[in-house]
Amino acid sequence: MSKCYLCDHFKVKATFTIHTDRCRVECPSCGEYTISESVRSAIANRPGWGEQKLLLAKAARRNFDANTVLELNTEDDWLEALRAEAAKSQG
């Protein structure tokens, strides 16, 4: 059992892909998303991560509820997800 990278929920299923650095996460709060090792490392050391983490958790849930999987496999992926969720949250 692993901890969710976005909401810190402890009851998640994390499945790592052998040939890539990607991890598929199934979280009761966030839903399902994928995240790469490079993104996990980059966001863990990013200033202001707490607020951004909340936005990404919301984005993951919104995607899951729409029957899509949030892909956080490159820096562009998570920056775009942050921008989109921040815009939705503001109105």
C-alpha cells in the first residue's frame, strides 16, 4: 500500500510500469491518474507545492469523474493541469 502523491491518502493502489518510469495510481479521493518518476521528483521539491498539490488532486478527480485519466508524465503535463484547474477554480 502506497501514499497518494497528490492528496496523501494512504489507501491507494500504485502500479509501476516496468519499462517506463510511470506509476498508475488509484486513489479513493483523487480517482485514477498516472505520474512519472521525473514529475514526482520535480514537484516534491517545488516551492508552494501544497497549494499546487491540492489543484492537481482536484484535476485528477475531475478527470476521473469524466471517465478520463489525468496524465502527469512530463513537466508540461502537470503545468497544463495546474493552469487548467486554477482557471476552473477561479470561476
